[in-house]
Amino acid sequence: MKANIFLIIGLIALTDLCDTVNQLILKSTIDSFDWHIDSVKKALHLVWQLTKVWRIWIGFFLSGISLLIWLFVLTKADLNLAFSLDSMRYIMIAFASVIFLKEKISLARWAGIACVVGGIVLVAMG
């Protein structure tokens, strides 16, 4: 490994935070649109409407920031480590979905999230 594990974990957590906020913004925004598309004209109209929504652009901006941080991470860490630690996004998105979108998560899904947490800990220790 080329850099301090704590720096890598922090940067990956930052990319995952950007992606989590991005997904929350996109989900809450896109749910307000009518997705009944039965023609090319309606599809193009929807795309045009989406380009005028500032929240969509904030989501794109956060994706760009996340990508830039991720590219930096790739210069500092082995890909297998970075990609494994990047699984934190699944945990963050699950918690954020419950808190901000009022989604329900089944016990089986929570068990899966616990397995991801355990995997992240093992990867970080290895």
C-alpha cells in the first residue's frame, strides 16, 4: 500500500458521502416527475425538463467531486483495498434512506449490511 490507511479510509468515506448525498438528491427529485413515457417526444421532453432542475445539477456536481477524490485515492491505494472499502457507500445510503426518505429496510437487508460492515473491517485490518 502506498499511503496511510487512515487517509485512504477518510478519502473513500468522503467519496461515499458525496455519492450518498447525490443519490438522496436525485431520488427525491426524480420521484416528482411523471415517468409514463410512451413516445420519443415524451422522453425528450422529460430529459429537457430534467436539465432545468438545479437539484439534478447539484447531483452531477457531487458525482464529479466524488470522481476526482476517487481518482486521487487510486493513486494512493491498491485497487482491491480501495474498491473493498468503497462498500461503505451501501451502508451510508441505507441509513440515509431510512432517515431522509423514510424508507423501510427489512431485517434480512440489515443482516446483509452487517456483513458488509464486517467485511470492511476485515479488509481495513488486512
